[in-house]
Amino acid sequence: MAGLINTKMNTYKQKYYYLARLLKLCIGYLIFLFAAFSLSSVASAASTADTTESSIINQQIWIDFYPHYYLNKRIEYYGDAGYRTIISERNWSRLYVRPSIKYHLNKTWELHTGIGFFYTYYNNDIDQFEIRPWQGVQLNWPKWDKIGFKNLLRVEERISYLTNNWSSDFELRMRYKLSGKYDFNTKLYLSFYGEYFLPISGNIKELYTNKGRSGIGLGYKPGKDWQLEFVFNWQGSRTGSGEKLNASDYIYQLKFKKVWKPLIHKRHNSK
């Protein structure tokens, strides 16, 4: 009797295992189809921005810090904060902070949520303050020995205020980001990504409306918990009355990342 029950349990486990793998593959293929559409849209926007007569080319500098703090093996507090500025006649600068929480379901799936606060200073326009809650799911797949990919799909609820009278606008936006990293060795790595922005509802009055973004970077790990990375980004935007003008932003980004795992290290050392 016990042997029969164990046989049935093993059969159920095998069925569940194969169903879970099939579901993962189906979701993975759907994500990659969306990724191909997103990246082709970004590439199309880039070629249009570069070939259209009514286009604007901007240069930007970003300096960002990414802290990661592991509360335990599943829950991770992280986020980013930094300074961004555009170098042109229509100059602006932005300060932001975006605290977030990540829950590791397993090595493949993660749940994310967070809230961002952005303050944009304009030289020739009204300053803008934005509150941006967001929720997302991430698939860490596919993976090989030296290279791995991440698929992050998230929804943002953007609430923007003009600081002269604190009138507000709202926009619901979806973002899909496909990123990857190739490790040359334990110290050096190459990073790359493409991201597509899809407005769902609402509209926010802003100088530039992001449509797509991509980049490639070179990273260095000076220590076990530190990473330094320089990234060259391209960003496609729309601007002007009715968003009739294309804008290409070439962004030079310096990223600092610090990881803390105090509780994990403490439990490991106590064993």
C-alpha cells in the first residue's frame, strides 16, 4: 500500500515538474516575442530619429548609485538614486531616488515593487516633481556559463506635478527590459540591454517623452561587493507640439553598485 502511494506521488511530482517546465517555456517564448517586437520598435525609432529632418540630438550625463541589501535569501531591498542632466540649449537636471523590494521566488522568477521620486529642474520651463509607484515580474532566463539574460516586465503609475501651481497629471505606462551580461573573468564583464516604453492610459505634459532605450557597458568588480560600470546609452524620445519631433539622446552613464549580505554571511559563518 505504501509503495502504491509513493508511486502515485512520484507520478504527480513528475507531471507537475513537466507542466511547470512547459509553462516556463511558453512564458519565455511569449516574452521573447514581445522582446523582439520591442527591440525592433526601438531600432526603428532610432533610424527614424537619425534620418528625419525634424530631429533633435541631445547629450546626457547620468551618475547613479545602486544599493542592494539582502534581508534574507528571498527578500532583497534595492533601488537606485542619482543625478542626470542634459547638455544643450534646453538644459535640465534631475535628481531621483527609487527604493524597491525584490522577492526571489526561485533562481528563475522574481517579484518586484517600488516607488520612485523624481525632481526635474528646467532652465526655461516649470520644474516638475513626479511620484512613480511600480510593480513587476522578472524572468532570469536563459542562462549559460558566462552569459545570462533577464526579462523585466513592469507597470508604472506616474503622478506628475508642475511646481508653479502643483497641478497634476497621471499616466499608466508599461515597460519591458531585456538585459544581459557576459563575464570575461571574475573582474571584467560586458553588459547590454534594450527597453521599450508603452503608454497605456493618461498623459503627462513633459518636455521629452521616452519611447525606447538601449545600451552597452563595460563593468569592473574591484571587490566582492562592489561594481563599477560605464554605459553608453541611446534613448529615443518625442518632443514638441503633438510630439511631432524625434529626439535622440546619447547618454554617458557611470554606475556604482554595492551589495550587502550581512544576515546571509552571518548564518553561513555560524554553521
